[in-house]
Amino acid sequence: MSQRLSILLLTIANLLIPIAILTFATGFFPYKPFIPGRASFGDSNDGGRHASAPFDKVIFMVVDALRSDFVYSNNSGFKFTQSLIRSGAAMPFTAHATSPTITMPRVKAITTGSIPSFLDVILNFAESDTTSSLANQDTWLSQLKDKPEGKLIMYGDDTWLKLFPDTFSRADGTSSFFVSDFTEVDNNVTRHVPLELKQSDWNGMIMHYLGLDHIGHKSGPRSPHMIPKQTEMDGIVKQIYEAIEIENHLQSTLLVLCGDHGMNDAGNHGGSAEGETSPALVFLSPKLQPISKGSECPLIAPQSTFGYYNTVEQSDIAPTLAGLLGFPVPLNNLGVFIPDFLDFWSQDVRIRLMHENARQILDIVRGTFPGLPSDGVASTDCTLSQSDGETLSCLWSTADSSVKGLSQGDSVTALQALTEFAKRAQDIMSSTASNYDIGRLNIGILLAALATVASLATAFTVLLNARSTGLWTSSVTILYGVMMFASSYVEEEHHFWYWASSGWLGWLFFKQRNAEETKGLSRAWSAVPLLAILRVIRIWNQTGQKHAGEPDIAKMFLPAHNFVLWALVLATYLDVIRRLSRRAVPWASRQLSLAASFALGITSLGFKVAFTKVDAPELLEGLQFFVLGPMKEASLVAQARAAFFSIAILLILTSLPVIYQRMSYGGKAGGEI
Amino acid sequence: MTETTTQAKPRKLIPISQSISVLPTDTARIYNYIHPILILSLYYLYFPSLVADPVSTLKNSIAPLAHLQIIYCIVCLPPSKGSSTQSTPSTTPKKVVQFAKPAAKPPATLASRIIPAILSLLLSLSLSAPLLTVILILFGAPLTTHFWHNLLCATHISLLGVLPLFYVHGVDGRIWREISGACLPFDEVWGGVVGVVVGAWLGAVPIPLDWDREWQKWPITIVTGAYLGWFVFRFAGEYLLRGKRIEFD
């Protein structure tokens, strides 16, 4: 293949790759039908108005990463909450949280009832960005605030303050920047509770505790800090519940205790493992006792590992609160009213509530499937329908006609039909398939395939000449592509690389032994120390899902032998300094570049130590002499600035003269730095 | 090229080993087919209990496996000349030996075949099994736990692959130098060795999958891969690849 053709093909491939990615991304993160404005009780939307609301205030207590078993299992600190569950004053659920299981998308799901996409992950990390604000969306917060007596207060994770700017009358945000903070971050919430329980001017109080999540990230769900923290949280539940019992202005207050997501065995979250998607959800109030018989608690044998009691969707919280507090269901809600609470009302009000819920979901269904007939054909068997849209249309018609003809039919069937429509719509609308633009995905894949073909054609001759090495490269590339179809190998990708590299090292050993014949130590034997290092890397960090939380060097050995940890850190920095001193400030003397590199290294190491002292003080236990005076005194921000400025200065001093040199020599003198 | 080469510059290893063939008797030819089926049947029979209790099953199946392999060696394979003439083969390091040739004649006495078979068994148990355990750990086997799993897994691999290798090639340094460079020509014995290694390596693939089956636990898939790889490659080595050597470049 000619040189020119190769370059052409490579250029085409490199141009196609970004186009392919962008096309795919627009199909993967499409515009979702979003209904602007606020829901209100209209003429056609009168179900909620006719239902007298049993509650007028809500205390919404989020405990970050409160997995279901933390509340319901035998090994739980929530003793008071468990006694309420037994008595019937608390109704327990497991609220299924969809992936991504991180705070911001979960708060969106809880407040709007919609199902946030993966795009919200990016927005979660760009938290300072206010484009992700929910201030202009219809949420149960805005509905509560719009009530005549509406006033909201918020204490805890400042994610809420960023999502709902100018919504809260009183607020105190906490940040989850320092994960080692187990106590202060929660005390900053708790200190407001007694005062606010005495106040009667608010109708919604949000609390978001972060300490339990910090403990999880730091030392996992089996940490010795876990039970005391749960007991602390249980104490707050008790404090609030007793206030509801005693205080007159709180007598119609609903307390909701829930987690925004769970955690896996390593204490992390974000994925879709059962532990991560199964937070607890408890509704507490003395008013619940008439409609609830109480449940066995602690529950010894849940349906699945984390599936305690009835499992509902996290989005179901929004319509349920709407019904219980008497406001319209938020417009973009895909949640279904939790049927256990229907017992508050008479049969015809139940139907009106569910009818309103279903009609509101129907608006979103119509937005997603614009071509749907306004009145589908009611049928006894909707499973015959061709598409998702038709199925929903059919189910809706069945439900709607059974509600309209209520005088003839019986109300139980109507309720069933409405619930079936709502559940099915929730399933279909929240399934990922309906979120994708398949056409664009296909175009994106096609473009990527073309880019692959173009680059393969370029590399073909090279690969062919490389023989066995080329074979290995191709096999690993192909296997890596195949691997993406096995979800476990996406989660356990590292195992693929460990496996492939150990095989490759073994191959190299034989290859070297095969190629040479020398007396003495063959070069092939270097495969053995390399394999040994690879073996150490394997147990350095347990990542992935399957073995998450199992002992490894980084979490078990190094914290227990922090001297080794710091010796390794020091060795790394010294090595970097040594390498830097060879390259940095090339126009200056050797001593000067060594001094400059050393200064940069010390500044960076100093910042690392100072940050560790704040973020993970246990890693410096017994090594306090390591923390020098200036590190203790200077603020972290100042030290970070010093480190980054040193890097910038050294970079400028090193690269500018080289660039200047190249420009003045017409680009001929390049290559040597 | 002799063992006394002192040149420091690496030179291409020119292999002198040749493929071996089964003994030219009818019994040998027939048993050569029966044996792999017997081994695989043995594995199939043991599989349920291997999943239930890997350690004791691997331990209990050593004796049947060793017997089958020894019988196979005695009935079908030509013993190494180096070890058949001298009962203590390790005393012939420098000697340039005559290697097994295709269609070697069956040795006259039964004892001249039984003794090297026993010696091969002892060597594969005492020498190659511990070495293979270390290699398994280097390739990712659990280090702090599962010691017996690893040792027994290595023993099975050793009995399957390495025992016949000792039997037909003895302990001559030159041949083992070639083995360490994987440059033996393919035959049923070398095919078996390659199959055991490749199979055991491929056997690790299903372990990370989230199917959560009992058979995914260590080292069941490795042992399975070794047996299946041995079965496939010993036939491939006997027919398809016979006489070829693995090309590394």
C-alpha cells in the first residue's frame, strides 16, 4: 500500500471517529419529551382535590446511601424505627433506584418522579453548573411551596441548594468534599432540628445526612462506624417522631426516611448492583396506624439480598407525596401512587386518585409517541398490540372506559386496569430503549465501523509483518470488542487485562527462550519478576463488582503499615524529581534544574501530606513528624496554589525556550530537549 | 552445537528434538485411542463432586489419573533412551543422548518400561507439581488462600501433561532446555502439554462472569480447561500439527 493512500485512510479514520462519537452520543443522550410548567388541579384534573389529604406537612429525611438492610435487617442500629414498623406507625419499602446511583440524579428522581438519564452523571460532577437546576421544573417541592401556607426549609447536602436555588426560606448546606468527616457534616444538620420542630411556619423540611455515605466510602458497609451512625440517625427519627406525637402544629406531619441510593460491598455506588439500587424507604406517622397492620421487623428472610418488604420505584415517592399531602402530581412524573396508602380513602376517591395519576402519565406517553390515536380501541387482551405505544394506548382505553362505565362495572376492576396502565407505562417509559434514538445509534456505529476498516487497512501490512505479535494485537483487540457484550466483563475489565498480559508475558518467555541460546541467565527470565509484579498489581486494588470489598493491599495492608505507604510515596516523588531534573530548565546548569525540580517535588509532596492530614488522618498515625510546621499552618488552598504555580512556572521555563529555539532555527533543531 | 558453547552473543536455538510416535504394536495403537476417552470419562464422572468439594475430589482422583497415565506410557509410548538404559537418569547431564525416533521399537522387557514410568511419576509429583503451583500463582491463582486447591490443580496439570514428557524425553538438560523454549515438534505428548497450558489459561475466562454458578469457583474452570485442552491438542498434535513447531516470529 502506498504511503499516500495510508495517510489518506488514516486521515479519514481520524475524522470519522469524532463524528461517529458525536452522532452516537446524540442518539444515546437524546432530548427527552419534557412538559414545562406546573401541574394544577384543573377541571379535568380533579382527583386530588376531591381526596382530602391526610397530611399537611412533610419532613423528608434523606440519609445518603441508606441501603435497605441498614434499616430492616437484624444487624441494624435503627431500633426505634424498627419498633414503629412492628407497630404499624411506619410503613417500610425498598425503593428501587435506577442506575446511575449517585446523589444528584437520585434527588431528581425523588423530587420530579422522572427517570434521569446517564447525562445527569456528567451534570452531577459539574455541580457548580446551574443548567441542571430544577427550579423551573415541576417537583413536589415547588408544589408544596405553591400552597398558600407553603414555606420550605432545607438542611444537609448542598446538592439540594444547587438544584433548587431560591426555593428554601431557611437553609444550611453541607458539603461532601472531605469524606473523612463522619460527624461534623451530620451535626451541622442535626443542630437545626430541635429549633425547626418548634417552628410552625414551614410545610416542608428537607434533611440530607451525608455521614453514613462517607463511612461507606471510607471503610465499607461493615465498618465499625456504621452501627453507631445508624443509631445516631435512629435517634433523630425518634426525636422527630416524638415531636409529631406531642406538638400540636405537627400532628398532621408525615416523616419520610429514605436513602437516595445504596452501596455495594466496598461501600461505593454509581452502578447497578443490587446493593446500590436498593435504598430503604420508610413513611412514618402515628396516622398510619389505622391503615397499616405493622410488619415483622427486623426481617430475617427478605425476598432477595436487599429486597425487603414491597419494592417500589424511587419515582413513586413523588405521586405518593402528592396524594398524601394533597397537591397535583408533578407534570413529568412517571411514578405510580404506592397502593398501600390508598386505604386512607373510600373506593371512589381511590379511583379518582389513580385516574389522575394515570392521566398525567398518559400526557408523557403522548409526548413520547406522538402518532398515537387519542382513543385507542379498548380490548380485553392488550398483549396482542404490536408496539409499546399501541400497548399503552390499548391499556389506557381499557382503564378509561372501565372508569367511565363505573356504574355498571365494579370498582376493583377499574382500579386494577388503572394500576396496570400506570405500571406498564412506567416500565416502558423508563426502559432505556425508549430513551435512545436507534437511527442515530446505527449511523454512529456505521461511521465507527468505517473508521475501523480504514485504520485496519492502514495497519494491515504492519500487522502481517509482525506475525505472532500482530496476531496477539489483533486477538486482544477483537476479544476486547467482544468483551463489551458481556456486562460482567465490562465491570470486571481489569481481569481481562490481567489475564491477557499474563498470557502475553508467558508467550514472551517462550519466545525469548526459543530465540536465543546463551549460557548463564537468559533474558527470558525477566518474565518471572514481571509476572510477580503483575501478580502484586492484581491484589493492589479490588475493583469491579464481583470481588468489591475483598481484602487488598491498598485497603488492608497499607493503612495498617502506613510507613510502607509513605516510603513508597516518597520513592515515587524522588524518582519523579530525578527524572524531572534531567529534562527541566534545559538552558540552566545541572544544579539549577535539580534545585528547581526538588522545589517542585517538595511543594507537591507537602500538599499531598497536608491534604491527607485533613482527608485521611489515619494514614498519618504515628508519622506526625512527617507533617512539617509550614504544612500544618498554611491553608490547603494556599498549598494547592503553590504546587500548581510551581508546575506552571517550571513548564514555562522548560518549554518556552525550546519553542523559541525551534522557531528561530526554522524547526530544524527540534527533537532534542 | 554442543553444551559447552561459551559464546556470549545470543544465537538461535536449533532444536534437535524429534516427534515421537506410539509403539508399533496393535495394543498400543488401540489403547492410544481408548486412553483419552478414559481420561475424559474419568473427568466427567468426577465433575459433580469436583464442583461440590474441589479439594477432596482433586485429591482422590490423583491415584486413578496417575494409574491411567502410567499405563498409557507403558503401553503406548517409547521410553526415553537415556532413562531406560540407566535407572538414575539425573546422572547423565553432559552425555549426548540418542533421542526417541519415530516408530521406535518396543523395548524388550516390561521392567525397562515400568521403571521409567515410575520415575516419571515421582518426578512429575515432586518436581513439576510444586513448580507449576508457583507458576499458577504467578498467573493469578490465590496466594494467601486456596493453597491445596493450587497444589492439587498443579498436580493434575503435571500428571496430564508433564508425566508423559518425562517418560519419553527423560531428564536430559538439552531437551528440557528446548521444552523451556517451547520448541518441541508436535506429537501426542507435546500436543498434550501445549493443550494443558493453553486450556488452563483459557479456563480462567468464565471466572469473572456474574452467573454466580458453583462451577465458576477456583480452580474448577482451570482444571476443566486443562483436561479439555489436553484432549483437543493431543489429537491435533498427533495428526494435524504433527512435526510442526510453534513459530514465535
